[in-house]
Amino acid sequence: MHSFNNQYKAKLFLSRTYLYPSFFYTTTYSGKTQINPQLKPAHINNLVTEVSKTRKKYTVSLGLLYADFEDAIFYDPTVRQYKNSINRSNLLSTQFKLKYHFDLFNSLNFNVYKSINSNHYVYSSDSGATLRLLNNYNKFNFFNEIVYRSDYVSSNNTIIDSGYDYSFGFIYEYNKKLSFNFKAENILNKAIEAPITILGAVNNIDRTILFGMEYNF
């Protein structure tokens, strides 16, 4: 990371990661797919860079991700088996972030991204956005968040529809020692699903409501 002055910063990261195949692909017969004991983990080389500008009330940043895939894992429907691609592939993604502070206790966070994949081996949505609001009123601290993800066809040919997850919560500070909290996740039950080989598209985030109490001795 390098700071040009108090306003501008630049970051650069290089990494190499491994995406290991599920044991459903290699050792367990599911009835829908044939196992492939020779399936290797995918190797992913990542380059991430980001430039940001910070002022008194806000920070804006623009990021770029480049990922190079070796031995990408994909589903071959002709033999009902997962395989490693013999061709290298790459992914290019851009992201915009905004953090805005209305005051010390009220803020807005927004980010949006868009990706371009060089082939059809897709593991997640190619575009999405998140909006989060943190607010305070008297003894209440509120949390609002909505997450959007675009539709895609996964590497096992499962069609995943676009989805959005709206969550809400608050903390009530009764006094310095006692507080109560409430959180509701995926309230509209529209969150994007996840591809599972045996089941197809399944809920990625359950609709849940949580209540809690915290006491500090």
C-alpha cells in the first residue's frame, strides 16, 4: 500500500490460491454424477489493485481484479463427470466502493462490481451490488442491508436465478451494562441460491429471525 498524501492511497496484492473439488466429485457417487478420483484442485493466480480518495465525510475507491485459472473445474454432461480444463482461463473484475459518514453514528456503504469471464466455467455471479445503512437514534442502533447478485449458469450447468437479500436489525442499549438485539436475515426470501450437485439450486441463506440479550458484568 502506498499513500500519495492524506487523500489518495493505492494498494497492490498478488496471491496464488487453490480451489479444491468437493468430495462429491471425487469419492462419493451421487446418482447424478460419476466420480473422478483424478480431479485436481484449480490453481488461481490473483492480482488486485485499488485506488482510493478520502475526504472528511467520504471515501471512494476503484478496484481491479485479474484472476488466471489453471486446471479449472467444470462439469461435462456427456459423461456426467467433473473434469479439469486443459485450457487456461481468466477473469477480469472491476469494483466501485463508497463510504459516506453523515456524522459519527450514521453512515452509508455502497459497492458494485462487474466481471468478465473468458469462458463458461462460472463459479458465481458476474455482477452485484451491496447497500448498507448504519443509523443511530437515541438508544437504538439500526442496521439495514440489501445485497443483489445477478443470475448465472454454474460449472455443473445449474441455472441460478438472480436474487437479492434484505436484512434488518437493531441494538437497544438499555443501559451501560444491558442491551437487547434483533436481527432478521433474508426477510423477503429472495436471496440468490447456490448450486449443489445432488440437489440443484438450493437456498444459500435461510430466512431467519434472531433475538438476543447481552449483559456485561
